[in-house]
Amino acid sequence: MAIFTAIGTAVGASAAAAAATGAAIVGTAVAVGGTVVSMQSAQASARAQRQAAQRQIRMQQAEAARQRRGAIRQSILARAQARTVAATTGQVAGTGFLGGMASLTSQLGANLGYGTMMSGLGQEYTALSGQAAYLASRSQMAEAIAGLGFGMVGRSGQIGQFVSGLTPAPTPQQTAYPQGQQF
């Protein structure tokens, strides 16, 4: 009878270990699947952030072009007004008129230069912001992978405890009689 009890205990422990191993495999598969989905989402987010940064750069370029056209338009109007005033006063060939025209040209150049500089800085800022967002999403993806690995390591001890907890305790007959003796 003791032999059957020992065989039953061994079979029960094997079944418990198999169940625990199966649960560990299923749990690991779910964790890996979740991590894969998380990584794919992070990659899609990074692509979207890069596209958004590119769109914003195009918007900034269009705005800079509009501002340049506006500055040129204002310069043309100011020159026309100055010509009109100079023509009515007879100062078209005077040094005051020519100096004023040179000043308007200089202002236009300064305005266009400033606008171009600010547009370039805005584009750099947008590109760097996009890069920062991309790197942040890559960091989150690496954290998810690391979490999966640490989780698997942490659960390996729990699985061992679970398996040992499923092993049935010896019966009173097994503890009362040494192995090989019967009543």
C-alpha cells in the first residue's frame, strides 16, 4: 500500500509541476504578446511623431514665405510712397530721396534675414522636439522589454513555490511506518 501512495504522490507532484509549467508558459506568452503590441504601438507613435514634426516644419516654411512676401510688399509700398512724395516736391534726384531708398532696401534685407533666421531656428526646434519624442518612445519600449525580462525572472521563483505548494503532504501512514514496513 505504501508503494501505491508513493507512486500517487509522485504522479500528483508531476501533474502539479506540469500544470505550473503550463501556467508559466501561458503567462509568459501573454506577457510577450503584450510587450510585442506595446513595442509596435511605440514604433507607430514614433513614426507619427516624426511625420507631425515634418508637417510642422512645412507649415513653418510656408509661414516664413508668407512673411517674406509681406515684407517685400510693404517695402514696395514704402518705396512707391517715397517716390510719390519726392516727385511732388521735385527731390527725385536728391540725396535725401536716394538715402531713403537705400534705407528701405536695408530694412527689407534685415527683415528678410531675421525672418529666415527665425524660420530656420523654428525648424530646428521642431526637428529636435520630434527626435526627443521618438527617443522617449524608444525608451518606453526598452522599459517594456526590460520589465518583461525582470517579470519572468521574478516569477520563476513564484512558480517554484507554487509547484512545491501543490505537492501533497505525506499521509499519516507514510510518516508512521518507515519505508518497506507494513502492518
